[in-house]
Amino acid sequence: MTVSLNQAVPDFRAPATGGEFHLAGQRGKTVVLYFYPKDNTPGCTTEAMNFRDQYAEVEAAGAVVFGISRDSLKSHENFKTKLELPFELISDADEALCGLFDVIKMKKMYGKEVRGIERSTFILDGKGILRHEMRGIKVPNHVDEVLELIRKI
């Protein structure tokens, strides 16, 4: 099963920095879930820093942000500490969330086909309804686009 626009996202729990993430615990807030390929890689580091640098604006708009990748919790803890991220990172080592949001794609890397996360962002309203999905994201200006969308919810 995968989630669809304007449908409720099924409740889920997942390991995260700062303790277990529980979607139902976020009710009443706009939730930004951004999927990224890998901790400590150039594009993913830039994207995390952009969310960090504009996090006060995200919070002012009534939203919370969670980054999701297949990296281990230990990797996430180190990445979060290194970049001083004000938001939590969710570990999806078993790819359950990647499957739910359909973000695993075949990608070319150094001339080889590899399975990887397509950089994607999903915005849920305070009732847990998927209101926006952004796929195949380019990092520059992405957080500005997210802010514009959450301010309209």
C-alpha cells in the first residue's frame, strides 16, 4: 500500500533520534517528511542545513520537520550532531516508510543502476492527510517552496 494525495497517511512508528517517532503524536501540526538518500553526502548535507537554517520559519508556520533515510540510528545521531539539526531524523533501515511513500527508485550512479531513495518531500496537515508531495527534488530553493506550501495549509 502506498499513500495518495488527499488521503490519510496510516499511523506508523519508527526509530528516530530523540526517541521513537509516532505519527499520531504529531496530530494538530503540519508535518513535513523529507526523504533523502544518505547521511553525510553533499546534496543531503546541504538539504539538511537548509531546513536547519529556516527551521524557525517552519515552526512559525505551525509545522514540524522530520528527515528520513535508510541510514542507521547511529549514523543519524552523528549527522544530526555534526550539523546541529533542530529536528529529528527517522531511520527507515527496513524501507517500510520508503515503501509506504513509494520513494525507492532505480538510479544511475557511476554508470551502474542502483536502488536508492528519490529525494522527495511530503506535507501532511494537522489531521494526518497528505496535502502535498514533491518528488525528484532539486535542493536549491526547496525549503522556500516547502515554506510557501505549509503557509497555505
